[in-house]
Amino acid sequence: MAAKPKRNPFLLLFIFLLHYAAAQNHPDAQPLLLFKSSADPSNSILTSWNSSDPCNSWVGVSCLHNRVTRLVLENLNLQATTLPSSLTSLTQLRVLSLKRNGFSGRIPDLSNLTSLKLLFISHNRFSGEFPDSLNSLLKLYRLDLSYNNFSGIVPLGINGLTHLLTLRLEENGFTGPISDLSLPNLQDFNVSGNGFTGEIPFSLSTFPTSSFSENPSLCGPPLQKCNMVSSDPTRPGGALASPVSSSPTTMPAETKPQMKSKNTHHGRISSLAIIAIILGDILVLGLVSLLLYCYFFRSYSKMSGKSNGSTQAEKIVYSSSPYPNPGQYERGKMVFLDGERRFELEDLLRASAEMLGKGGFGTAYKAILDDGNVVAVKRLKDLSVNGKKEFEQQMEVLGRLRHPNLVGFKAYYFARDEKLLVYEYMPNGNLFWLLHGNRGPGRTPLDWTTRLKIAAGTARGISFIHNSCKSLKLIHGNIKSTNVLIDKTGNAKVSDFGLSVFISPSSSVSKSNGYRAPEAALDGRKLTQKSDIYSFGVLLLELLTGKCPSIMDNTAPGSGYSSVIDLPRWVQSVVREEWTAEVFDLELMRYKDIEEEMVGLLQIAMACTQASPDQRPKINYVVKMIDELRGVEVSPAHDTLDSVSESPSVSEDTCRASE
């Protein structure tokens, strides 16, 4: 039997010295090799950690600008009696995940990891008190310490982590109250399976019961009310029960007559005061009513002489005088684009109406007709229309645009002093409100899947507009989040399309805004399909960042004053530094495994917002790229998507009729 060869100690020393010398070439190599020597001394798990550059194929390691920014080593059976403190030298680390391993002992001081955003160390055997050094990691978004052996109280210093979206502490041995815990941006929270006591704070009461289960001494919503907890001091947490008793017999008997006498005395004074106040009020109200009657009766008498005798006032919300003077102009009429007359102008004026919002082209209203039908009415303003024929031709073209991702255009009214457009009503509001409305506790965030669906639907609607009339090269001209409406099933529908041809020089639409392409910023009338692509790119950035298209930038050097910067420039300035979560909406950090999709959509958005129009992609290609991100099967004929031939309601005859 052959003898087992002996290991040469000088050879092992030589290999170690080679690794050590190579590690000096990279600032993060040595701390990682020290971590490996503790967590994988047999070199059976981290076998790829054998070169001089950790950024080159080391498993679980990701880098940016030659510094380690992500260390993700999950479910690898790594073992160590304490977390190696060498990790604290990775000062550019953004993500640290050591879930489902065999680490134990106390957590070392992590305060050097000031760039850390995500920390996952669940399902290990860590022990000791809550690591105080975590309270100094002010950029943390997600913190998961669950399924370990931590104990003691959760310090109030954690309230300083204002960006925290996830806090998972379940299945540990934590004790003490959580009543002073205040993290307003939390979206994922769990403290079940611990020994917490006291009342659950109101700010956390919206989380489900499962977030607080197996804490016998916790009370308050969503658990049982605190005054229902037994006051038996032998029960854990019993001393924390509410002292309020349902029985009045606990009140000392000698105090009852005194209280009754005192209340009776005050009751007599209160009655006299109340009678005097009532009499005074009657006299004052009577005098005021008499004066108002005398004043308004005179005005009403004058108005009634001019009235047509009608006793029922109409709800004219669109115009105080919707009809032109019959002696000078022809009265307008409602024109229905689908051929079916369903109501008259008078029906709209009588309708119960609610203002939905004001935009560059006019004010929109929700109108409920007498028959119960609901429509959206836009009253146009500041339009540059050469005549009735030009207006009618454009409306005819727009009326023939029928697509699932376009708001249905039903009818219009034209008169010299009044122009109304009637659309189908969208009950779920617009994208702007879904993204920016009611941010804070209690808000339901717009999830990633829905954002991708809205992006794809909006792109398809714009693609249909761009390809429906080849000879005219139709454009939208005013793409923004308030013009992306959501129907009952959550589909995006584009509104306000095709009205940019009527932009007047004085219109607010023609002025620069965050969506306007550079070449159209000075003159809103110089709009093209390429400028639509730019606006759509800004809308994609709005979906990704959760920020408005024009944001306040207080990072510029100077006197400390904030300046307004458009969203594409802000994103580009961040991306030039690093591809990090700082670009993306905090509300998206709660979702796992979407980083690749977010970066992919960000790349599409940045391509759309190129300064040069020629460098921007066509909308059909944008639709294709978004569908690929969503995992939607893309057909070979995708380049002809939503073309004229696929829409029997649009024809080149219609286009030529308006030329």
C-alpha cells in the first residue's frame, strides 16, 4: 500500500505568502481572506476565493469602482463562533447577507459600514443584546435579525433609522416594551416569538396580528385591548393591565356625597348661564336675519325680473354662458364620434359635476348625467384654432383612434367661446396620484408589477398613436403622469392625445416643464414623435424613482439654496457615481429579486431621455424592451405592433381627409 504523501509546510507557507502578496493589490481582498479563514477554514465552500482580485469571479462578491459593495453568502453552511470583525473594513459595502448559516456569538461593531443599506443575518445562532452599532447605520433600508438568539431590549436609538422599510426581529429572546418604537416608513415588520411587553404603538397597529403573535404580554390593536388583559400580577405582564375598573364600588364611599354636592352647585350656575346665552343668541340671530333679508330681497327682486321664470337652477359648471350670442354667432352642437347620440349639451349642463383637475389644455370634470351614465368632460382653453373646419377635422382623426390603452373619445362641442371634449370616465384616477399622493403611514405603495404593467400599457398607447396615421405622423404632445389614467382593471390608458396641434404661444403647455424634450423646451409647438419618446422616458424615471419630473436639488455647492433640476439630469448625476438603490423609490426596496428588472427599465428610460433626438429609440422598440423585461413573449412581427393594418377603425382615408 502506497504511503500517504506528506504535506510540505514550506510549500503551504509559500502559497499563503503568494495569496497575501496578491491581496495587497486590492484594498478589500485581505479582509475577505481573513473572513474566509474563519468561516471556511477547510477551503471546501469558498473555493473560488483564490485569486488576487475579489471582483473577478469570487462567489457572492460584487464590486463597483474596484470596491466590494455586495457580499451575499446565503445557505452555505459557513461556520464561525463569532462574525469575523475583518468585514468591518469593507467600508463601501451596501449589501451584507449571511442568511441560513452557522454563525454564532455576538455581532462585532459595524459602525464603519456607513454605506450599508441591506443587512440580512437571519437563521443563524447569533446571541447577545441588540447591536448598538446598527443605530449608526443611517442608510439602512432593510434589517433582518430574525431566527437567532438575541436578547434584551430594543434600544430607542433605532428610531434614528428613518429610512428603514423592513425590521424583522421574530423568533429571538427580546424583551421590554415597544411602545416608543417610531419608524414611520416601515412596510415589513415582525416581532413575533419574543418576550415583548406593554402596549403596541398606534403607528404599528396597522400591521397584521401575525407580526406580534407569541408575545403574551403585548396588548392593543391588532391584539386584544389592553384593558381586557388580566390584572393578575402572577400572570406575565399582568401588572401592565389598564387600571380602569367597570365597577364604581371601588370608589371610596366618603367621597361620593362631596362630589354630588359640588356637581349640583355647578349645575345651577350652568343652567342660568345657558338660558342667558340662548336668549342672547336668539336676539342677535334675529337682528342679523332681518338685515340679511332686507339686503337680499332687494337683489333677488332685481334678478327675478330678468329671469325666464324657471324655478329650478341648472348646474352650469363648465361656463357661465356656454352658448354664443345667437344674434352674432351660430349656436354649437354636440358631435358624437361613434354616431350614437346619447345626450345633448343641456344634459351636460344639468349634470351633477365634480372638478377632477386643471391641466395645460383646460379643466376636466366628472359629470353624472340624469340617466346615471358618468363621463369626463374637458373644457378647453387657450387654443389656437384657425376655424371650425380645422377643429372638426382633427377631432375626426382623434375620434377614430380606438385602442385598449387610449381613453375613449366620445364627443365634442364647438362654439366660438366654448369647446368641450367628452371622454369615457376612468374611476381609478391617474398615475401621478398613485405615485405621489398620500405618501406616509397608511399609504398603499404602488408595487413593482403594477408599475411595469402601467409602463407597458402607456408605451403601447403611445405606439398606437405614432403608427396610426403614417402620413400625418401623429404625436401625443403632452405625455405626463397626470395624463396616464387607470381603468377598473388596473390598465393604463393615455389621455389628452393629439391636442398639441392647437397649442397657442401663450399656453402653459408650451412652456418648459420636467417632461419637455430639450429641443421643444423653448417652443412647445416644435413637437415630434421623438419629443414624445423623451417625455415617456421621464415618465419611466418617475415610476422608478418616485420623484416628480422637476425636483429640488440641495446638493449643489454655494450659498445653501436649493435649485430645481429636471429628473433625467438628477438620475444621470447619481448613475455617474454608482448604480445603487439611491436612484430607486424607497417603496420598491421591500420587493426582492427585482434589481435586474429595475436596472433594465432604468436603462430604457435613459435611452429615451438622450439629449439628441436621433439617439432616442422608436416607440415600437421601447414596447419590445419593456415586454422582454416583463417576460412577455415577443412575436417576430413586433416591429409592426399596433400599426394601421391592425386597427380597422383607422384608415389612411381619414388621415388624408385632414391634410
